[in-house]
Amino acid sequence: MSDPFVVVGADAAGLSAASKCRREAPDREVVVFEKGRWISYAYCGMPYFIEGLIERMSNLLSLSPSEVDERGIDLRRGHEVVGVDPDANTVTVETAAGDTLEQSYGDLLVATGGRASTGAFDVRGLDGAFTLHSMDAAAAIDAYIAEPEAYDPARADVSAVDRERVDRNASMPAPETAAIVGGGYVGIEMAEALVGRGLDVHLFHRSGHLLSDFGEAVGERVETELTEKGVTVRTDAPVDGLVGDDRIEGIAFDGADGVETLPVDFAVVGVGIQPNTELLNGTGVDLGAGGAIRTDEYGRTSLPDVYAAGDCATAIHAVTGEEAWMPLGLTANRAGRAVGATVAGDPSPVGEIASTAAVKAFDMEAGRVGLIDAAAAREAGFDPVRETVTAGSRSGYYPGAAPTDVTLVADRDTGRLIGGSIVGPDRAAIRIDTLATALEADMTVPEVERLDLAYAPPFSPVWDPILVAAKVLNGALDDD
């Protein structure tokens, strides 16, 4: 076994690739290096753990180290890959004990993921200020917002947890007022979680509407929902800085009368993530959209025998045909699995992405796909036409029917559907999958209007909201 498949990173993309390779090529050596102790965890479940909907942190784990070992994978935690020599096909590894070793590879997968971007806000060394992009951060937040005498350490029931950090945060007085910086996925989900834990929550967003990538219709209804549930939402309110010496004391932001300061004793910064690509510095690897590692349809980088997948890698956008960067769970798992098959001898495309996403805000659900922003659509070469309609989620006479807003975007010249969003309280988010399928199939708006979607009063009116929106948009295209 002189050509081991070496994987850097033991989360979604990395372990999907390692597992698939072992299944397809059981005689090939597979080595996975992970610099930390956490592996294969559900990042998207962290806000729900913090809210208390998930009782134990172990519920968020997909694979344990022993299960990885049973698959015949050589998993080495506490091993950080600090260098890649693409000419020699070797990586340099530093262990937690301070030793350095060289590992050869036949194929190498870089699945180093991403990290929270804090922008101008440095949360390090400031008690009560957090980002949320690791299980240790989730455990620390959960401990920090609990009353010291009421905190249950069994909630963080995984041996990999940074127990010292958890215990330190658990010993501090519980906060009363929370600030969330950023109105994206993390900000919206954490607002719900923190209200559920009894905090007075203030959400700051620098642009005019929340969930900027989802469009105005979604942002407005989500803001209304948050406000009705007790969240103070401030849009068009850039945050200037975090106030405090040792512990967070306030948030400085641009208010109506200049810079204002809101006293808080807890803050979460959720202004985005950035890809971890530093491992390949100096190798000459090509970087692409978002500063992520540029890959082809099989996940191959510009370096021989080197692949990349997950939050650190680009993919091809299904609408534009150009490279894009969309750090989401399915993208990582699917790409990792494809790379594992490819290096095992079965060339498998990683698949295109359509920017499909969904988010929950209390009783409101939202989904988005493709190109929604008109400027982005024009930049991609389209002439966008957009319509937003409100339609019932079920037959009007059936209990539970609720207004659902659907926004569809089409290209004026071809009639092709290029984007859409949905928001509403009654199973709105799952409807986005219909639009994602239509985009992947390059369907036109008339073709979407003619889809034979299921009808029964408990599930949908005769004219599903998507069909209503397609009918209205088709009319707008005809008028042009």
C-alpha cells in the first residue's frame, strides 16, 4: 500500500470521502488527519442545542472515533497538517505532543472547512462575546447563559469538549441582555434560541433587511416574526465595535443620532465565514470565488493528485455555469463522497450547486435558491424579471392555511427560471425543493407553471403557491 489516500479534516467532506473510498477500494490505505478532537458533527444543529431543544451534545455527532476505526480508516486526531509538498507528494504533520512527521500520499483531499469571520470585531479575550462555528463554542455558550447553580454539565457529554472552557463560562453570572451581530442564518437561529432561554435579544444588521440573500419579501416577514416574538431588530444599523475590557459590556452601533451604545452582557458575532486555505499557501494552488480553493467538476485542484471539498472549495453554479462558493452541509457531504469514489477508481462529479438554503425563525420558515438579487442576475448576464405573490399554503377552508409569499425570478430573453424564494409559517421552506429541481433542470417559467404538483386540501390548494407565482411571472414575461 504505497499510495495512501490522505484526508485533511475529519468532518462532513473529509469523512464522507474517506468512508466512500474504503467501501469502493477496501485494500487502499486511508489516513485522516484532524488537528482538533471533534469529528463528524452537525454544525447546523448548534443553535437548537443552545436553545435546549436538543438535550445532549452527543446527539449532534454523526460518527464516533470508534465507528471510524471500524470502517478501516486510520483517523489521527490531534494531528495538524501544516504543509503540503505537491512535488514530493507529502504532507508535514505536527502532533499535539509537539512532534513532526512526514506522510506520503497517492491522492490528497483538503477538507479543512471554514472558520467564523468576525470582521472588525475581535471576540478573543472578551468574556461573554462569542462566534458560533465549533462545538466547543456551542458548549461554552450553553454554559455561559445558564445560571451557575442550574447548569447541567452532562449536556456537554462528549469527551472532546474543552471542559476547562465550559466550566469557566458556567461559573459566570448568567446574562440578561444579548446582542447578535449579523442577520444571516446564525443570527436568525440564535435569536430564536436566546429568546427560548429567556434573554432580552437585540439583533443588529447592517443592510436594510434581514437574510439579505433571500430577498426583501423574506427579510420583511422574518423581521415581523422576530419582533412579534420579542426580539428588538435593528436594520441599517452597522455595529462599530464591542465594548468592554474583560467582559462584554455593550455594543456600539450607528443609530439615528450617531453612534450609540447598548449595554449588553452577552454577544454573538455572526457576520459570515471564510474558507480555511492557508494549508496550501506557497504551493501555487489556484483560488477562486470567495477565496476558496478552485476545483473542477471532480473536485480536483490545480495541483496534481490534490482534491478539495466542503467549505474550503468552490463548485459550479447550476444557474450561471460559473464557479461559486456556497459553504453548506449537503454541498460538503456530496462533494466528499464524490471525491472518495473518484480516488477509488470510479470518477464521480461533485455536482453543481444552486445556492439552495432554508432557515427557520420561530414559526416562520424561509427558503431560497438561485439568483434573487437583480444586480447579481444582471452581472451573470441575465435580464431579470421578478414577481412576488402571496397565496394560501392549503385550501382556504382547511385548518392551518396560511399566507405564503413566493418570489420568482426569470430571464426576460429565454423565460428560464433563475431564482426564487419562499416564506411563510406553514411548510414553506420545503417547497423550495421544487424550485431547486426546476433550476437544476433549466426549466422555463411556462414549464414550471405546467408542473403537475400534488393537490389535497390538507397539503396544498388546487393552485400551489409556486404555480400561482409562475402564472403571474409568466404573464409579466408575456407583457414584455
